[in-house]
Amino acid sequence: QVHLVESGGGLVQPGGSLRLSCTGSGFVFDHYRMAWHRQRPGQKRELVANIGGAGGAINYAYGMAGRFTISRDNDKEILYLQMHNLEPDDTAVYFCNVPDLGYERGGLWGQGTQVTVSS
């Protein structure tokens, strides 16, 4: 069975940094494009960035490039989202996603990890 588990969320002050991780199981990790999405309070879930199976073909949603960096370590089978200069508007539940796996529309999703930017 396929699973995604996010970690690394928490409370951070404005201007701070945080690195999220996503570990996968039950699939060949480097065969699949993976993505980070987020859902801010009262908002729809939105794409943050995605990355190809081999670590290339990186795409960022508008406004995400620069402060956010998506990467993956296929040897460790971990997807990362490095976040810098965090703002209160970045407060959201961040989800790991594999678009071509799972039964739900949009693919396989993790449970999400909460990021709260506040002082």
C-alpha cells in the first residue's frame, strides 16, 4: 500500500525558516513526480511546487520561487520543501502529493503538516 507522511511543520516567527519533509512508501520513489500543496485558512488548496522523478523539471506556483525551494533525495526517498523569510500569510497546512498514485482525484496525498507563522 502506498503512503505519504509529512513532517517538519510547526510554529515559526516571521522571517524565519523551516524545512518540510515527506517520506513515501509502497512505490518506486524516483519514478514519480511529486508536489507540495498548501491550504491556508479559509482558502482552497493550492499548488506550491512540483518536481520530476529524477529531480529535474521543477515548477513553482506564482510567487513561490525565491523563498521556497523544492528538492528531493531519491537515495533517502525524501521530498523536501525549504522555506525562508516566512510570512504570516504562509500559515497553512502543507501537503505532500504524488499526482499519479492513489485513488483520489489529484493522486495520493499525505495527512498534511501544519505551519504557523506568528509572533
